[in-house]
Amino acid sequence: MCSPTRHNIYTGLYPVKSGAWPNHTRAYPHVKSIVHHLKPLGYRVTQTGKTHINPPEVFPFENFGGGKNPDMQYIDRLFAETAKGGKPFCLFACSNEPHSPWNKGDASAYPPAKVKLPPYIVDTMRVREDFSKYLAEITYYDSQVGEIMTLLDKHGLADNTLVMVVSEQGNAFPFAKWTCYDHGLQSAMIVRWPGKVKAGTTTDAMVEYVDVTPTFIDVAGGEPLAPVDGRSFLPVLRGESETHKEHVFGIMTTRGITNGTDTYAIRSVRDARYKLILNLNHQSKFTNACTKSPAFQSMVAKAEAGDATARRLVHAYQHRPAVELYDMRMDSLELANIAGQTGTEKHITRLRGKLEVWMKSQGDQGVETELKASERQGAKRRNKKNTLKK
């Protein structure tokens, strides 16, 4: 989800520990960000484009914001100053894409009738039209990356710059953004670093957003000035290791989301084989901006018209069981919940133990933490009652 993810990246801390777990959130004042870690190492630490982070004293970037997308003129000047002998830089060029509404790029390049929808999305023409626009906006985002690469080449910096491309969350269709399914938690990550990262290589190593800041600190030759939850994956980038973490974790709260269920606490943990999701307030009906969209309403209409697949998917999205378990090796799309099947209890027990230890380390009390989520938002967002929907 937008704001918590960006706080994760910049602080190296998981959401509850940093204070930034709902959307439209802010970190605790004592939290240190990548600016504090890299500036003493001689780096200019700067940012342009989408922000969605607070408070300013935790994120004292040299340049901050300036719109929803990167300012290419500013980036051009920054690169020029570096090329003339200035300090090395750590730049976050932050795009708003592909964030809905999808209104950037050429959707005609992706005819709705020809797009391939994931099997967890109900197939309707309105969904296809939206998915076409979504793909077009990804292409627009790709062009922004291309502009920055061109500027690096222009100033002779490309061969000595580590470039990392990552998105803030998955797509805004059902079973993705605003959930703890992998299509919401996962992002593609592309890294270019001539002479250090071998071109064309891929890895299945499990890396988290909180690992980005520790990795940049490691690349710069430093150590974190304050404790962080993440750890450097530089050995993976260099091809020295094929693995990074044995377990990765997820957290989701609907408080602060447009049309979100008042309190719907979701926590997850996965290893290389299995994924456990706990829906701590599963009795509630799950709602968010997605369920209010015309695309989702077209799915509902198809379900009400008698389509069995649509009926199953619409119900599964809004009515979750308390426990979900997925075999990620056999079912990477998380289509079949195997919790309750013979032989799965041992995996649930093992992963639940890992998740509970992690939650305790974060000060995460589950539903109680969700009820406090509005305290971590701006005043305009604190208009929902701290009551648990039944």
C-alpha cells in the first residue's frame, strides 16, 4: 500500500515499529531515515516526485517533492553537478504510476479484447478496459525510467551508478493491492550496476522493502546509525548468494483507505514453499476503493447473473476465512486455500509461530493495533470511530 511502503523503503523499519502502518500515515519523530544514514558518508540524499511520507524532520531530503512524478529538469541538474566533481548522490525519483485512475500512456497499444487477465480477476469488458489502461500506465512509467537512464548516459554517470527500479505495491484489482496476497505484497525489482551485477541474471531470493536502505548503506561502505529491521542483500546482487531471507512478512489495515472496512487486520508470513495469512477480523465484509469501482461492480453483476466463477471470486474477495494457507510452489497465484486439508496443520503451526514472534518484536497487537491506526494519520483522516465492526 502506498504510504506504508514508502516509509518501509526509506526507514528500513517494518510499519508498526516505524509508526507508519495505515495509509496516509507518518513515522514516529525519533525514527531515522536513509538521509540520516547516508549524509554522514558524504552523499547528497535527495528526492523528487511523489512523497506520501511524514513528518519532514524524519525525511530531511535535500530536495523534496515537486509533484506526483519525477522532475527531469531537476535530475538533469543533479547529474550535471555530480559529473563536474560534486558529491555522490542517492536519488529517489518517485513516480505516481501506475496508480489509479489510469490516465497515462497509450491504451490503444493494449486492445481490451486481447489482454490476458490473471485467473483471480473476473473477466468482464469493463475489467478488460481498465486492465488495458493499467498496462498503458506501466509503459508510461517505463518511459520515465528510460528518461533517467538517458540522463545518466548524457552525463557519463551510467557505468558508476546503481539503479534500482521497484513499485510500491501490486495492481489495484481484487486479490492484489490492499491485501496480503503476493500480487499485493510483491513487486518486480530490477537492478542495474555495471561491473557489479551481471546483466540478465535473475534470482528467487526473498527480499523485502525494508532491505533497500540497509543495502544502500552497505553499497556506500557504511553501517546503520540506528537499528533497522532490514538487512543488506548486496551478496545476492553480486551473485555471491542465491538466498537472502527464510521468511518474509506482510501487514495490511483498511483504516485510511477509501471505502475501507473500519478495521480489517491482515497479517502474513511465507517461506520458500508455504504462505500463511491470518484475517484477524474475518467476520467483517472486506471493502476498499476496489470494491466501489465500476470494474468491481461489473464483476458483481456477472456473479448475480449466474456466472459460477464470478460468484466464487466476488465472494472469496469480500468474505475471508480466519486462516489461509497456500502452497506457493504448486499454487503461486494463491487460488486454492489448503488450510484444513490433511497434513497442513503442521505448516500452519510452524508459520503461525514465526508470525507471532515477528509481531511481538514489532509491538504489533493485531486487532488492537488496527484500532489505533487512525492515531498514526493526519487530522483529516481521524474521523472514523475506533470501534470494531462485527
